[in-house]
Amino acid sequence: MRILCLGLTRTGTNSLVVALRKLGYTPYHGSECFKSPPRDFNLWIEALTCNFFNPDPKNIPRYGRDEFDRLIGHYDAVLDIPASMFWGDLIHAYPDAKVILTTRDFDSWWESMDKTLFRFIRMPFFRYWKYFDHKEIGPLYRMSELVWRVFCGNCYDKGICEQAFQEHYRRVMEAIPEERRLELKVGRDGWEVLCPFLGVEVPAEEWPREYPARALNEHVDMAFWGAVRTIIWWVALGMMVVLGALWVREYAGRYHDEI
């Protein structure tokens, strides 16, 4: 593990993951979970439970170097949620890794979060759908609930979130020596800031701009309508079974009368 990006989600982490790949790194972004659900989602749920909500800390160990290696050991950089919630555990597990703090103005961050990820977690539909989908959306929702429980106690009031936002960055910056960390501000900083910190040459191309709020909302809407289609299919199948049973009953009754 060479890089720990401990900035919060929606602070340019999608652009940074593309930039790191162009520089030859193999980064683990939160979106990697979708490549192997429910494995990754459930492992992060286990990690969040063990490290933040452990019901039996004497017998259930915290996630440490061995456990993180099992989860993200094939990567040399990690960023976005849920990893950023484990900032203290990760800097302890990987003491030689450089730290990047992606950040942005709180008001613009809040506007983005309120329209995207907080919108997803507040939707009553997904709150109940998690009990039926055990492969992707269900584990994602349960993991998200735990992430935001760590971050803001599942309270999505702007004032509470601003306090949690500022506290996250303050604690990370106090814990990491200045020479080991880089603050990367979304929309302002790019190759000219990142490359000297990593000791690599600046690429002859523009800084990537990835995954705007509109695209994320499209994914949320796709998940919603995909679930609705599944429910409709279940209802249709149930109706077919009921109608089939009624038809068989009626046919069997007529056949019995004829005999």
C-alpha cells in the first residue's frame, strides 16, 4: 500500500482514481465493490462492525493489517468511502504510505451529497428493499448506513454534517505529519500538485474530470427502477400462480362432475 487517500467521498476521488491509474498505480475506489458484490460490501460491513460497533471486543478482533490486506491487498492505493472512515486504522496498518486528502468547499460538498448519496440513503424504498436484495443494493445500503453512522450518526442535517466534515479533516491533518500528506482541492489542484508529491513526471494531458452528480443520480435511479421491475415480475409471477391454481381447481371440479 503506497497511497492512502483519506478525503471524503464527493471530493474529486473519482477523478483522482483515474489520475492514479494513468500514473501506473492500482487504486481501490469505493466503486470497486460493484465488481465483486456481495463479497466486498459484506467485508466492509464486517470491518465497520468490528472497528466501530463491536459487540464483543474481547473476542472479536478489530480489522488490522492482515484483515485489510485480505480486503484490499491487491491494490497499492485506496480512496473514497468506506475506506476513509478507517483513516486511523489505515495509517497505523500502512505507516509507510503517503496520505492524500482530497477536499472541497463544504457548501458545494453538501449540495452534491444532499442530491446524491444522502438522497439514496434517505429513500424509504431502499430502506426496505435491503431485506429482499442480498446481492448488491441490499449490502450496499447496509454498508452505507454504517458508514454514515460513523460519520454523522445517520443524521443528515446540514449543521451536523458540517461539524462532522470539519472534524474529519481536522483529525486527519493533526494525525499525519505535513511531509507525509498532501491536500488536494477539487476543481483547483491537478497534476502540478500531485506529481511532485508522488515523485513522478507530470503527464502531458489534462486532469481527468469524472463522475459528476448527474451520473451518480442516474445510477441511483437505475437501481430504483431495476428493483421496481423485479417487484413487478414477482407480482406477475404470483398472479400467474394464483390464476393457474384457480384454473386447475375449476378444471378438476368440472372433470370430477363429468365422471
